[in-house]
Amino acid sequence: KKIWYPFMMDSIKRVMEEAQKLDVKLAVEPVYWHPLENVEAVLDVIDQVQDSEHLRLIFDASNLLEFPENTDQEKYWSQWLDKIGGYIDVMHIKDFTLDDNRAYVPARLGEGIIAYDTIIQWLRQNKPDMYLLREEMNPEFARADIAFLKKF
């Protein structure tokens, strides 16, 4: 990830130049297995780009939680949302469990690993009209997922 970080930054800067010319937004999504892996990397991008009008973020808790068994999610989500929340325009909403081999297994919303309480509280207080995009939806669980989302 460290080797690819400068290439990622160069790409973001070049795409941002075009976004500025066209007056459109560029949304990037932090993911722990990519160079944009943590809140510090996101803050570095924000600092280097210096354009909150055109640079926006997609927040996906499932893509940020590398070690769920060792993470205080309340503290972790608070850190993310406090530091970069003003840049978030969209949230991907999904949940998952890990199988015996630590492989990712999609789950119904609220029945997996993600502790959504802090995220829901932040949304209510800061961006109650934000778009929430349900990913990995299983039609069999649609009613349960919709009921969970209505809690937001």
C-alpha cells in the first residue's frame, strides 16, 4: 500500500483537475486493503487536494473494519466521522460476518459485525438527508433490511 500511495495520490490529483474544470464532484471511497486505507491517508488527500467543493467521500464501514474482533467500533467510527464527516456525501450500507477461514460473508443489516449505533447517531445529528446505498442486497432479506434502515 505504501508503494502504491504516491500513484493513488497522483491519480486523484489528475482526476481532480478535470473535476474542477467540469465543475463536478469526485467521490473516493477509503478501503483498508487499498492505499486509501485509514483516516490519516484520507486527511492527507484532503490536505493535498484543498478542494472540499469537488472532493467528496463515500463512507462504507464494512470496507474500513479490518480487525472487527479487536476494534472498539464506537471509538473507531467516531474518529472517522469526526475527522472526515464533512466530506461524506454517500454511505454504502451493508453488513457481514466472517466464516471459519476469516472470509467475508454478506449478512442481513444489523445481524453482522458492523455496530451501526454510532454511525446512526452521527447521521441523525449531522446529515439526516444523506443518501444510503444498500449494497450486497439479498431479496430474501429485503423486508428485514428495510425495517433496519427505517431505524436510521
